[in-house]
Amino acid sequence: MMKRFFVAALLCLSFVGVQAQEQEKQQVQEDKLTRLMEEREQLVMEYQFYNQQNSNFWGKKSKSDLLSIIETLKKIINKDSELIAAVKEASVKKIAASTVELQREGKIVREDQRIIDARFANLQSQVKTVQSQIKKRERTIKELEEQLASSSELRYGKDKVISITAVACFILLMYAVFLQVRLGKVKAAAAKPRARKKV
């Protein structure tokens, strides 16, 4: 847990540091472009100044005016080349930065996908484990139900035997009582004739 926390903190700090460096580079690049544009504007104004000069005897441009105009135009062309190079450099840096960012995002996406796949596989294994436990429990429940049914049948059989035995005992008891009463009557009847005879 602590390792993950430290890795996450390190990634955040490096990301913030990289962003700060990128912003600083972008600011320097913008300053460079602004400076080059200002220098070009100065050169264009210088060109306009020399182009308006007519210092020749007949009111036309002198050789020195034309040379100054040519030099200024050369400087403007050089400045334009510098501007184009700076713009290319800035665009290349932006493209490189966006490529790096896309690669970083792709790496993060791949890592996230790997983590999701691992969690999904873990959940699938847990589901399989739970399913196997459920099947075991169902088998155990079936076995217990079968045992209960067989014990119920056994108990019903025993109850049947007990009730039949109880009825037979009751009948025998009633028969014994009946025989006792009969025997008592027979003894009483036999005792009466002897008592008559004695009298």
C-alpha cells in the first residue's frame, strides 16, 4: 500500500515538474517569437523610411538609398527566415510534447487496462470459487435431504410397527381382561353350586 502511495506521489511530482518546465519553455519560445516579430517590424519601418528617401540630385533615389533598401530587405528576409525557423521549432516542440503526452496516456491506458484485466480475472476466479462452493453445498443439501427422506421412511416403518404392536398389545390386554372376567364368572358359577350343596 505504501509503495503504491509513494509511486503515485512520485508520478504526480514528476508530472508537475514536467508541466512547469514545458510552461517555461513555451514562455521562452513565445518571448523569442515576440522579439523576432518586433525586430521585423523595426526593419519594415526602416525599409519604409529608406524607400521614401529621395536624396538624388533629380529627386530620385540615390545609390546609397538603394543600397540601404537592399540591405534592409536582406535583413527582413533573414528575420523572416529566423521567424520561420522559430515557428518550425515551436511546432516541432509542440508536436513532440503532444506525442510524448499521447505515449504517456497510452502507457497509462495500457497499465489501467492491465489492472482492470487483473481485477476482472480475480473476480472471475472468485465467482468460480463461489460457484464450486454453491455446488458443494447443493450436493450436501441433496445428501442430507436423501438421509432425511430415508430416516423418515425408517421412522414411518418403525411407527407402523410400534402402532401395530400397540394395537396387538391392546387387543391382548382386552382379551386377557375378557378371560379374567370369564374366569371370574366361571369360578363364581362353580362356587355357587358348591355353596348350595353345602347348605
